[in-house]
Amino acid sequence: MINSGNTAFVLISAALVCLMTPGLAFFYGGLVRRKNTLSIMTQCFVSMGVVTAIWVVCGFSLVFGPDVHGLIGNLDYAFLNGVGMAPNSTYAPTIPFIVFFIFQVMFAVIAPALITGAFADRMNFKSYLILLVCWSFLVYIPVAHWVWGGGFLQQMGVKDFAGGLVIHLTAGIAAMPCVLFIGKRHIMPDEDQSPHNITYVALGAGLIWFGWFGFNGGSALAADGVAAMAFVNTGIAASIAMVTWLIISWRQEKSPSLIGMLTGAVAGLVLITPAAGYVQPWAAILIGIISSIVCYFAIQKRKTWGWDDALDVWGIHGVGGIAGSILVGVFAESQIGGFSGLIEGNTHQLIIQLFSVLLIAAYSYVVTYALLKVINAFAPVRVSKEVEIRGLDLSIYNEQAYKI
């Protein structure tokens, strides 16, 4: 039976998650140099079109179609065959199956868009489009099936409420081979490297935070107590993380920073994502504190290593996805999510979470690096030095973010 309340809730949640991709475009767009604003925003927005098309054709079916040897779904739902107004007993028992489809599409859209921050200012758009398609098929879709679609990790008992493993870990770890393969940006001696529009960053962060309530709350797929808990935990973790980051950065850098505060909030959102519907609010407070500590010092370590992860995708989404997914195995409580973690004496769940983190991280890294190597043989992944110095907006898109 279709529940109209649940249906409305998930539809609204899908719209909220959709808003996160434009929010990401503003967030990233404000952080880069002025001459590359449109480039990073275009890379984010184009994911909405390309990935949706992939999911209509076969992506959804490969994730949520009947399982094939624990590795991938079959093509029963290709071109949305059998995905209509009726519920689905496995994935959408109280909402139309088509509603579940559009909600999952929004998740798939933002995952590859997250990676763009790692190679900001220096990737060829044609090569990015090829990477977007190939990465969606070879990384996101298989991992989503393993964890959510009845694959071998789900069969083992791995838990990921809203995408700590499937979205943030895969995208955040994929940032590493991108940074290492593409190399550092060319910065002119007198060039200002600071974010060109902090108000864009604030606007983007606000839209991302707002949309994240649908990201986590909607993953309950029902307007019930679990959704309420996920919703509240999302707000708590982000807020506590923002304050914690402010304290740490103020102490370390001798001045408060709006960008630092907003980065902290995003880190808190990342870490609470895999655990949002499995933990109590007191655990969300601890997760918020842990998120800022772990991600802040990961970024500092990245700087000492000399990686040019332009917008710290690895430090926030990669390290955050790892930490949040592991903490599911620590703080999960049976009365909320139906399974327990370490605090209730279940070490097995923690071990499973650790295994999944290691496996998915290794898989995302290796496949992404291999894709970059193959793509670069046919279409140069990195733009020329001349294009990079002039700026990608004028050189590739023949457009400018600002006319003055």
C-alpha cells in the first residue's frame, strides 16, 4: 500500500538533495580563482544531466536490479522497465518505485561532482566528461550495489545509512589519484590564490546544509521516527563540527575564519551521513567534534605532503567518509537502527565496517587511477600551461563569470 505521507516526504527529500549540486557549484565556485569560476560550476552542473541519463538507461538497474553473484544488478529495470507507480517490496514498500528511483538519482549525481574540487583549475572538460561517465559505471554503480543493492557487502551486514561509503568515501578517495596524476597547478609569482568570492562559499554551504536534511532524513524512505532521528542528528553534528573547527582553526591560525567554519560544518555533515539513522543525538555531538579534529588535521597533513588537492576533497570527503563509516560500528544502537555497535558490545559490526572501508577505498583509488591513465592516452586530461594561466573560463568555455 502506498503511504501518501511517506511519498511526499521522499519526493521533497529528493528535491532537497537535488539542490545540493547547485549548492556545491557555488561552494566550489567561490573557493577557486576568479578565472576558473564557470569551469568548476559547469563540471558540477553537467553531472546532473549526464548521470541522470545513465541511470534512466541502465544505472538504476545495475544497482538495484536482482543481484548477480553479489557484484552487480541485472538489467531488469533498464530504461525504467517495471519502475512505475507501484511500490517495490524490497526497496520501496510504502512509496512508488519511481519515487525511490529519483531519490537515488540525486545521490548518484552529486558523487562524481564532489571529485571536481580536487582537480579544480586544471582539467580538460572533454576528459572530465569521459571520466564522469566511466567513473559512474565502474566505481559508483558497483559500490552502490555492493552496499545498498543486495551485493556482497550488504549480505555481510555492512551499514551505510545515507552514503558515507557509497558517496563520500568513493569520491573522496578518487580525489587522491586525480591529484597525483594531474599534478600541481601553475601559479604565477604574483597571483592571488585565495578564494575569490567568500559570499559564494557561504551561499553554497547554506544550500548544501539545507539539502543535507533531505540527503539523510530522506534515506529512511518514510516519514517516521528514524527519519526524525536522522534529521536531528544531521543538524546537531554539523553545528557542533562548525564550532569545533572554529575553535581549532582560531587557535592554530590566530584568527577566526568564515571559510573554516563552513568547512567544519561540511565535515560534520559528511561524518554523520553513514550513521544518521543509527545513533542517538549524544553520539551525533561526539561525531561532530571528531569530524572537525580528524578532517582539520588531515588537511594540514595533506599540505605537508605537498598534494595540490585544490578544495580538500580528500581531507573532507575521503577522510570524513572513512571516519564516519567506522564510527557506525562504534555508536550504532539497536533500538534505533536495529543493530548494535561497539558501545553495545558488538565488535563484529566494527570489523565489518573497517573491512568495507579498506576494500572500497582501495577499489576507488585503483579504478580511478586506471581510468585517468586510459583517458589520458586518447584525450589529454590536463589543459596546457597557457590555458591554465589564462583561465579555463575564457580558454575552454569562452565565457566569463563577471564582466567587470
